[in-house]
Amino acid sequence: MYRLLLQFLLAISLPVLIGISLPDTPRNEAAPGTEYPEHIPGRFTGGFGEETCHSCHFDYDINDERGSLEITGIGDTYEPGSHYNITVTVSSERLGKGGFQMTTRFKDGSQAGSFAWSGDRLTLTPLEDTPVDYLQHSAAGTAPVEERTARWTFVWQSPKDAKGPVTFHIAANAGNDDMSSFGDWIYVREWVAEIE
């Protein structure tokens, strides 16, 4: 009896433990709930007490030197009511897919400005209980734009009625595209733009 029970438990759990796909899950697709190509299920920018992507993709230290996260188009100052063309680029020697999440907030944590873009590489994280916009990659936006590099371009419209400095938080994932949360490199940036 004990032997039959043990064989039954091994037959059920062993494929999961060693990462073999179960018969009803195609080998080239992640099981439901293990991958989030269209949205990140939560707030992971690293700002205002939030975690970063590193909470799930924890194999390596944050900001591994073998890759990079670059943000161009906005610096340490901004002019109220202006448009800034911002480009986010993440690259690494093992990038197969990329992703990011970003916010722009005043020091009280409220939304600062708004985002706009064209194309299908970007979306807003579907969070119903917050007035803050979390800009991020879409499912189509995870694809590299060139070898080992993912890039996204968008417009940030600074707030017309600016009430102080704006804090930018961004976390990016240089994923290896192995359909798991392992082996990925996470990059995090934070900076404050003062009113010009």
C-alpha cells in the first residue's frame, strides 16, 4: 500500500519538480500563470516601497555589469507642460526577450505627467486600485529590436501644473527567454528631475 502511494505521488510530482511539461501543456508554451508577457502582475518599479522585478528574477545581482539599462530623452530637469521623447534600452549578452515597468511621480507619490506612444510595443499595467500610471512593455514589446537588445520609445508629457520635482523609477528585465523566471538580469534606475 505504502509503495503504491509513493509511486502515485512520484508520478504526479516528479515531472513538475524537474521541469517536464505535463501532457496537456505544449513543451514550447509556459503553463498558465508562469509567464506574464502582456502585463506584470503588480507594481515592480522599485519606487515608494515597491519591489522590483528582482523579487521573482533573483538569480543574479541587480545591475549586472554584463548588460545595461539606458534612458535617454530626459535628464535632471524638466519644463512644466512640455513633451519629452524618451527611449528605454535594455541589453545583455543573453537577452532573448526584454521588459520594463516605469513610473513618474511627485514626492507625495501622486502621478506626475502622462505617457503617450504609437505602435504595439507598450501598454499600461492594468492596476485598478491606483491613480498612478505604470508604463510597461506589451506582449509584442518583449521582442528584441536588434541582437540582444530591447528598446521602447514613448512621450512623457510633464505636468502643466507642476508642484515640484518628479521622481522617475524604472525596473527592466533582460530575460533569456527560457520561459521561466530564472537566468534573467534585472536593471533598476531612479532619478529626480527638478523644475527648470
